Amino acid sequence: MFAVVRTGGKQYRVAEGDKIAVEKLAGDAGETITLGDVLLAGEGADMADASKVTVSAEIIAQAKSEKVTVFKKRRRHNYRRKNGHRQQMTLLRIVGVGEGKKAAAKKAAPKKEEAPKKEAATEAKNAPAKKAETKKAPAKKAAAKKEATAKKPVAKKAAPKKAAATKKSADKSADKK
């Protein structure tokens, strides 16, 4: 049986035993993951209901792809920039393509539930620190207001320069006549 799955913005045609390189996925080598976004599934000319098909894969390794050289140049402007980039990728071995493998889906669900619990615990730890910060903030604002009111400089009005300039131009025009 084969399936067409979407991961990392790309589509891959996979069958049991295939090895593919995809955009980086979370997990360590040896872990089994479920690719849930199945677009098409079938065997030979027969097509199966893609919503019922699951694809399970084992992570072989986390690696980097080949280097891509980025070169920019603007002619006649002495502008040259050379950069390189190696994209993170995950090597997968397709373990199974089949219908109704709910066991793999159940294993993935508890992992998602554990993450919010950890986040809630860290938020609970950070909450007392936030309260302490809010108590200190009004004291700082009050001190800043006192300093601002005590150090206000008296503004002096500058003499109008335009009037002086017009007098000079008037004197010059009188001298010419």
C-alpha cells in the first residue's frame, strides 16, 4: 500500500520500507512518529479513504542537507555578498502504511497533553515573580515623577531673530536707494 503525505510544505509518495528526508521534525533518533496529513492512499489502481489511513515512521537521524551558496552582486557598485546555508532535515524510515492504526494516534495524544501541564507549571512559578515586579513598578514611577518635577528647567524665550534680519535687509535696501 502507498500513501501521499504532506509534511514541511512538501508532498511525498511513501510505501512501507521507504526512506525519505523531510524538513526538521521534533524527536530523537529511534523514536516513532505518525504522519497525520495523508492526502491520498491506495494499493495499485484501488484508492482507499485517506482520512482513515495513518502513516507511521521511525526517525533514523537528525541531519543537515547540502550547502546552498547564496551570492549577491550589483554590477559597477563594488557590491558582493557571499553566504551559505544548510537546512535542518530529518531522515525517516516508513514503518507502516495502513488503515485504522489507532494505537499510534493514542501514543501521540498523551505527548500533546503533557506539554500544557509543563507550561502551566512554569507559569505558576513565574506568577509570584510577576507580582513582585508589579509592586516595584509604582514605586519607580513615583520616584521618577518627583525627580521630573524637582528638575524642571525654566524655559527662556529667545529673541526673535527674524526681526533682526528684517532690520538688516531694510538698512541694505535703504543704502542702495
